[in-house]
Amino acid sequence: MAELGLNEHHQNEVINYMRFARFKRGLCLKTVDSCFQDLKDSRLVEETFTVDEVIDMLDGLRTVVHSEVESELINTTYTNVLLLRQLFSQAEKWYLKLQTDVSELENRELLEQVAEFEKSEFTSSNKKPSADLIKPKLAPLNEGGSELLNKTVACLQEENEKLKTRLKTIETQATAALDEKSKLEKSLKDLQMIQGDQKDITELENKVAALKCHFEKTLNDSTANQKFLEENLVTTKHDLLKVQDQLSTAEKELEKKFQQTAAYRNMKEILTKKNEQIKDLRKKLSKYEPED
């Protein structure tokens, strides 16, 4: 295992990419240098400049450099996407799913490790790169890998056929079990219907018996109540007659006692005198009435 934690083959692929990136970086820096050189050759022909002229030159230089750097950064992004596409395409041929962790791209410790790796590979050694380091693209799958893949696919197909056969057997058994279940459910339903009818008849008989007992009890209660009311009515009539007789006697005694009182006699005398006076007045009035 090498410094980046990769095997020799993968480390060589990394070196190839870093060589390509260093070449593109050198071109970008040359382009920026040429922008400054063009400004010197085209604008710095006089010894003195005004503030406005200096600002104008710097603004123009900034626009040109900004455009060149932006174009190079965009191109670098697209280049990285193409590289990832190569890796993912090769992984998909082996039915693999690769994952990336974007947060690790800003890991300062790992970035410094890559910088040290670049320094050791490209500055401290002047030896020529081997043939493996200048391959233009990823190596295709070899025959051994294809044969292994074919064997794996054949094994999976054989296992798939076994599973299909087993699945058909299970489906047949499941169908038979479902048919048996349907028959049992139908028999159970018929039995429940018969038991339900018998239960309904028993409940109806119980209700009729309960109603009959209730009716007999109500009838007995009504007969007893009627007899009690009749007896109570006779007693009440006797009590009423007795009370009426007592009331009549009490009235007679009260009237007799009242007539024997002095107030009664005085009142009677006053009424008699008033009647005599009324009669005299009528006689006097009759003398003054005109004759027809």
C-alpha cells in the first residue's frame, strides 16, 4: 500500500490524473501571465498616467483574468465529472454502486497529504514515467473478469430457475390450501347458520315465555288492584254518608245555637222593624202615585 492508501495500480491512475491537472494548471497560469504581459505591451507605453487611466486599465485586466479563470474552473469541473463517469461506468459493469463523501474534499489534513504526495512524485524525482503511468484511459475489463462474471451470471440464473421451480410448488400448495380453506369456511358458515336459526328459535321461545309471565303478573296485579279499589270505594261511600250526616247534624245544632243567642234575637227584631218601616213607606208612596 502506498502513501494515499491505494494499491499500486490505482496510485498510478492518480499520478496520471495529477500530471494532467498540473499541465492544465500550467496552461491557466501562462494565460494569466499573458494577460498581464498584453497589458504592459499595449497600455504601459507612457511614463505617467492619471488615476482614471490606471483604474480603467485595472478594470480591463480584472475582466480578462476573471473570464480566463472562470473558464478554466468550469472546464476543471467538467473534467472531474467525466473522470467520475468513467469510474462509475466501470463499476456498474460489475453491478457495483460507488459512493462519494463531498465533505472529505475540504479535509485539510488529506489535502496536505495529497500535496506532499504530488511534491514527492513530481519535484524530488526526475525519472521518466513508466508505461503504466501514461495510459490515456482506464483499462477495459479483461477476459478473466468476463469469464468470472459469466460464471457468476450462470450460477445466478441456475439459482433463479431453482427458485422459480420452488415457487411454483409453493404456489400449487398454496392454491390447494386456499381451496381447502374455502370449503372449510363454507361448511363453518352453514353450521353457523343452522346454529343461528336454533338460537333465534330459543330466544323467541324465551321471549314468549317472558311475555306470558309478565302478562299473567300484570293480570293478577290488575285483579288485586280492582278488588282493592272496589273495597276502598265502598268504604269511602260509607265514610262519605257518615260525614254528610255528621255535617247535617252539626249545621242543625249550629243554627239552633245561633238562634238562641242575643245577637240573633236583636238582629231578628231589627229585621222585623225594618220590614214594618218598609211596609209603611210603601203605603205612603202608594198615595202619591197617579191613577191610570
